[in-house]
Amino acid sequence: MPVLLTTPWNPGDRDSGHTYPRAQISYLAITPEGPNKSIMVSVEYGDMVNAEWVRGTASTTLEYRIAGADYDAMIAEEIEEGDNDLIYAAAKRVVYEWLIAEEHLIGTIE
């Protein structure tokens, strides 16, 4: 479930002549209790090749911490039909929706 970017990410001279059209969560961790309750997420750039995720050779890793009201709103989300009754799919979906709403990624969830 990557995000198809509106404008592919360009790594510049680190991978000259290549752009990466998608971004995907590479790490997701939830701290559900205590004063530091949050969701930590890492995102990388790359593409899908033969239905498999391939990280871009020069992809940077973006890291975000979701806390406070944003965390509370995500935890209150419910599984939707497209999540196929999988809690992990729902968690990824709401994190992708947050990344897009906060304009950390600009594109559409595939």
C-alpha cells in the first residue's frame, strides 16, 4: 500500500537520471501507554517492481512522531472495508492519510 506521489522524488546526483514515483512506510511502531504514547513512522522512496517494493538506491528515510490529538484520533479510527478486516492495514492507512493531510507526502494511497 504505497503512496503514488504527485511528483516523483528526485534524489539528484545520488542516483542521477532516476526518480522514485512512490513512498512507503518502512517502519511503524506504536507506544500505546504512558506520557510518551505515540506512533513512530519511517518512510522511504522507491517503486513497485513485479508487485514487490523496491527501495530507491539513494532513498532518504523520513521519520515522523505522531502524538497528542493526532495520535488520539488515529487510535479512535475503525477498520474500513478496504482494510480487509486487518488491523495492520487499517493502521497503515490512517498513517498514510495523516502523512498526506500534513503534506509530508503529496499523492494518493494505492
